[in-house]
Amino acid sequence: MTKTTHHTEALCQYIGTGTQPTCTHSALEGQSYCEQHYAIVYKVGTARAKRHKEVRTVNKVRLIESLFNEAIAELEAEGFDCYGDSELTSKLEAETF
């Protein structure tokens, strides 16, 4: 009786951009993608650059939010009704009578 062993190569897991079919090349050893698609999926430095961009965006939003809150505080200190609470209440009272 002869024992047959089947060596199955892992295929590239790259799905494509929608217009290209799934890759059928052999994957790199210990990886999920072939050499060509590994370079596309894992571009050097992209995760780090994206993270820095996200941090910059968050910092900008926080700065704008802080400036907005300061402006509201200044207006309220001068007696301006920023949220229109007093104006809204007077209109509702006038309509109910």
C-alpha cells in the first residue's frame, strides 16, 4: 500500500478591486498574499501615516470645539442668550395666553 501525500499550497487571499478576479497565485510562505498583492495590501508606512492624519484631524476638531466654547462663554458673560432659551420661553408664554 502506498501512502499518497497531498501538498496543498496556500493561495493568495487577495479579492481585488471589484473589476479584477480573485488572485489564484500561490501565497508567500506564512502569508496570506502572493508577492505582488502583499506589496499592495501592506504598503510600508501607510498605517503610521494614516494614524498621524487621524490624530491631526482630532486635534483640529478639538481646537475648533474649544474656540467655539470660549466664544459662547464670552457671549453669555455679556448677557447674550446663545441658546435662545429666554426668547423661546417668552414666545411660548405669549402663544398660550
